[in-house]
Amino acid sequence: MAEHETVSCPRCNKAFECRVGSILRCQCQEVTLNEEERIYIAEHYAGCLCASCMQVMKEQYRLEQLQKR
């Protein structure tokens, strides 16, 4: 398996380098997600999102949780 590949974000279609073989150097490490946020994103998208979209989805999840209160 390749250490990294260029993929397109399923949310914004931006190309980014996925480093599944070197996860600590992957762009996704820029965004810290808790388990609930991970589940929320997985319910909406299959595959990896770019770091920008992960941050947006994290914020969207937070806002939805606030609205439920």
C-alpha cells in the first residue's frame, strides 16, 4: 500500500495529500475531533475530508448541539 496519495475532498472537491501510511504527518492531524464529531462527519461523508472541511464540520456539529439545548 502506498504511504500517501492525492485524493479529492468529498465535501469541497479540493485535492489534498492523504498520508494514511504516515498518519502523524497527514493534514488531518491539524484538526482534533472527539468521537461524536467523528461519527457526525462519517454520517455525512465517506472517506477523508480536507482539514478545512473537517474544521467546518466540527463547527457545524457544535452549532447543531447548541441548538438542541
